[in-house]
Amino acid sequence: MVRTLLVCVAVVLGAQAAWAGDLTLWYDKPAKKGMNEPLPIGNGHMGGMILADPAAERIVLNESSLWTGDENPSGDYKTMGSYQVLGSLLIDLPSHAGATAYRRDLNIGEAVAHTKYQAGGVTYQREYFCSSPDDVLVVRLTADKPGGYTGTIALEDGHKATAAAEKNQLTVSGALDNGVKYAYCLMVVNEGGSLVAAGAKIEFKDCNSLTLVVSARTDYVMDYGKKWHGADPQPIVTKAAAAASAKPCEAVKAAHVKDFQALFNRVSLDLGTTPADRLALPTNQRKVVYAKDGGDPALEELMFQYGRYLLISCSRPGWLPANLQGLWNDSNTPPWHCDYHANINVQMNYWLAEPANLAECHEPLLALVRSQLEPWRKATQDAKEFKTASGKSRGWAVRTSHGIHGDLGWQWDNTANAWYCQHLWWHYAFSGDKEYLRNFAYPMIKETCEFWEDRLKALPDGRLVIPNAWSPEHGPHEDGVSYSQQIVYDLFSNYVAAGEVLGIDKEYRDKIAALRDKLVGPQIGKWGQLMEWMTDRDDPNDHHRHTSHLFAVFPGNWISVARTPEFAAAAKKSLDARGETGDVREWSFAWRTALYARLHDGEAAHRMFQQLLSDRNTCLNLFGLHPPMQMDGNFGITAGVSEMLMQSHENEINLLPALPKVWAAGSVRGLRARGGFVVDIAWKDGNLTSATVRSTLGGPCSLRCGDAKATVETKAGESFTVNAALKKGA
């Protein structure tokens, strides 16, 4: 016990040191219920939302595979599954009511949250983290005087299961109507005082400190052949909680921080200095001042890194990908089922993964898509919309919404299959992993090409269109919609490139290339806009939140300032006309940041960034505010800022292509470029000063900065540095 107490002193000192720094969200009031104010922690599949009330702590618990639903051949949105809340951890401390000197925070550089306050002449602290190495959520309660903790601990299940209490342990187990089994286990370690199991709670009295360790799982596996069910989760969570609670708290925390920072510390960003008086404000107050006056580069850095923090926390290899609310949800009837929306939202969640150096965090999305193919193929073959003249149906399609059990909802988003394939290709394009391409990505990309080969429709002039398409979530269903044309063009181009890399299927590759070249391409309309439909009927006063017809700018690359300047100008005309008010919300501004960046308009891109950070578009906890909340904007803005600082989609690394004036001097370290390069960039007075490029694969590296261009031959594992003129040796 003496050893544990010494460990706890070290943990408290560590917590105090962690309060400083720009990568911290902090507040001077507890959070209200809901998802707009609590602070999120997670280890990739288990998460907590911390309300941090001194007298009545509530931590909403989630496990990423707790979903209702099963295969629903009809595609009825009402029968599609939804993501469920697991439950809540409740800590009742009645003597701590009326606390003063209150503060709660989340240090995203360490993935550790804290609460600090005073009550009855005692200073109390809580520390929270969610460990991937030990697969547990930990809450550590300490004080500067002994005997300050008297109260109860309970688990409130989200599905009315009752906790079983025994000694220092609470256990909950249950099952959803679709047969998914879930379990979570809480173990409590006290120092001083006493604790006892009482009914469905644990009572503690006169404790000096408490450590709470929670583990949670379901029996879900991403395997259709096993009908999505695997091992009983109960013994697994009990073992994990017991193992972690037997370790020194310091050791569990150190392993967590090391594991987290191995991913997070790959990228750093410096956009300038924020005045000390601004840093001294709680995050919610800083947001208000920023919206009015700007001038807070540290808040912009925080928002950029927050997207990376959240993706690490809710999307790790071996688990499910981030849904509309990431991992964090407090309802069993969540908005939009808390599902995967395949018409932009889930894709936007993952735009940052490759360029912002979190490739491993991309893997859950790719794995989920592959796991769903068999039920999606069946649903596609049964759908009257996809019947072919031959009666045969190759490939798969996906509806706008889907879950994790082969369930689909709402209308078909015909080209979402091709959009998912873009992510399969990106994972190769940045890494150069040919084994992954050959065995994982290529077969799915080819199968999707076969699907579209069977369904393209020829116009009288021989050009090809996608039939009965839609421009989400806007306008009629008809042939040749720009959104679908652009996505299939992207699919075919990526397939051709993949076949060339692998040196296979030349005959079919040539066939797909020929089909691609016959696709109806971008068109410029009567007011100079990029047309959304084949008919020139775009309304310049249309301020819709979606900009689906600009896919070819970003995340596609059919339209380019350098290669297709007329179409780029038309795209900018359309983007400007959509405006920034009314229907335009949250994720719209993240996408528009990236779009303007690709159009090399740094000032407009930065303005979109500012809009996202306003109270209208982000919550107090900086979650995206697409009422009531969703997080695609959090992930998307990180990708947008990455595109402002570096682009690599045109067979070259373009340095600082959309740098706004307010970022006059700064640096970024660790961005990834296609072709296996990692890049550090520094600039001053709006101009490049130096760039260091590390090559993971070797081969030629083409660089651009403004009008300056250079190509450098590289060797795998080596680095080189260039100056403002892109000359080596800076």
C-alpha cells in the first residue's frame, strides 16, 4: 500500500504539470448532460464522456460495437440498426457539493483529462484516461488531505441491466434484441478508509484516494461467416479490469501516454503566438473572442490537433471505424441512428488519416467495408434498381446509411461504393504497400469497376453517363449527375493506376481506361459555374450545405488549378455562390476549407476554418455542431488544414499552396505525401524558408512551391532538405 501511495503522489504531480500548454481544452464549470459539453476520452473502441461534477460525477460509457440491427433486405431506414449507449459510471460525493476554485480540462497531447476543485478546505483532483495497451478506462481521485472521500459508486446500464456488486467489483452483462452480448466490469482500489459492496453499488468511506478501472466489450466480430458473433465478453472484461487494477496506476498511465503519443506526436503545427491573456481564458470564452477578433493561432492549432486526437481515440486497428458521433453517444435513439453515412460523412471522418500521419487509424474503415461485402452483394443483387439486361449482377452497392450487421437504410447512394474505393486507393498511394494493394484493395476496386461497367448508359453521341444518379442531398434523380460522374471517373483512374502498379489485368485495365475517357466530364454553365447536373439549371442563389458537384476538386483530383484552370475557376464560382449562411453548417465548412485549399485560395480557406470554430458550428467541447452534434467537421478540418499547407495529388509535393496571410510565419512537421514521403515545412513572412523530406520508399520526389520546382532522387530511409528556391542543402 505504501508503494501505491507513492505512485499516486507521482501521478498527481504529473497531472499538475499537464495543466499547462496550448493543446488543452479547459472550462470553469462542470458539463451539462448531453454531448455538447462533456470531454471525450477513448482507446479506439471504448470511450467516456466526462461531465466532471464535483458532487455527482457522471461518465457516459460507450463501446463501439454495441449496435442494434441485422440484415434488412428491404433497406427500410426504420429497421436499420443504431449505435447504442453502453451506460454511465456514477460517483456520488454529497459532501463535495458547493465546490469552489473549479476547473476541468482535457490535455489532448497526452490524452488525459482532469478535474480540480476545493471543498471543505480540501483540494481534490481527478484524472481520467482510456488506455489501449491495458484496454481500460481509468479514473483516479486524489486529495491533498487524507480521508476526504465518502460516497458511492454505481454503474447505470443503458439497457436496464442490473449491476452485480461483490467486494470491490461491479459487473454488468446483457444482450440486445439482435443477440449482441455486452459486458463491462468496474474494479475499485482504495487507499485508506473502507469500501463495501451494497446492493448494486459500492460504498466507500473516509478514503484518501480511489482508483476506478473499467473494461468493456461486446461479442461482435467483423465476420459475416460467424454471423457477427464471437467470444463471450464477460470473462474478457473481468480479466482486463483485474490485470490493470493490480498494476501501479503510474505504470498504466505511462503505458497509455506512450502508446498514444507514438501516434499523436508524429505531427506538430505552429501557426504563431497567441497572447497570454487569450490563453488564460476558458476554451468556450476563447471561441467567442476568436469569432469576433480572430488572432488566436493556438486555438487553430488545437482544433487541427483535436481531429487527430479524436481519430486516435475512436478508430484503432482491430475495431470499428468512427461513426457520425465518432465513438461518443448518450442515447439509444441517437440522431441519424449514429450510423455510417456514405454520401460524405464517414468519408470525411477519414480524409485526415493519411496526410495527418495516422494511417493505422484508417484501417477500421477499410476493414468494415470488406466485412460487409457479402450482405451488400446480396442486397444489390436483389434490388430492382440494379437489374441488368443479362440478369446478372456483379459487384456491390451501398445505401446512404449503413450499420455493422449488413444493414442498410434510406435510398441507394449508387456511387458510394466507388467513393469507398477511393479510401482503399489512398491507403496505398500514401504508403506504397503493394502487398496490401494486391491482396486487400485491388480485388474490391476491380469488383466495383465491374459493377459500373455493367451499368453505364451510352448517350447518342457515345459519351457515357451514370443512370438515375443523385447529387446528395440535393435535386432530382437523373442521368449524368456531376457528383456520380466524377466519383466513377476517380474509381476508374485509381483502378488503372493500381493495375499498372501491380502489372496485372492489362486487357481489363485498358477497357476501364477507355470507359473512363468516354464519361461525360465537367461542364461550365451560363453564369460561369461548374454545372451540378447535365442540364444547365444551377441557381446562383442556392445556398445548400452540400457541394457534391465539386468532388472533382476535393477529395477527387479531376479538376485542378494547374491542369484544368477553366474548370477550377468555374468550381470557385459555384463554391462562392453557395455562401456561408442559412443551410450551411459544421461539416460544410470543413469540406469548403479543403475545396478552397485545392483552389489555392488560402484566404477563403481560412475564412471557412473560422466559420467552423464559431458557436454556430462547434459545441463548447469543440465537437461539430450539426444539431445536436456530429464529428465529421472535427475530422474534416484537420484534412482541410493539411491541404492548405501541403498537397500531393498531382504527382508532386506542393508546399504551402494555400497559406493565408494570418499564418505569416510558422512550421508543420510530419505531414505525409503520396509516394511514401514525410515532410516538415517552415515559413516566414508568408514564404517558404525550408522543407525537409524523408523518403520511406525511395525514388524520385518532385517538389513545387509557387513557381519553383525541383526533382530529387531519394533512397529509402534517407532525408534531404531544400531552401526557398527548392535547392538542396538548406
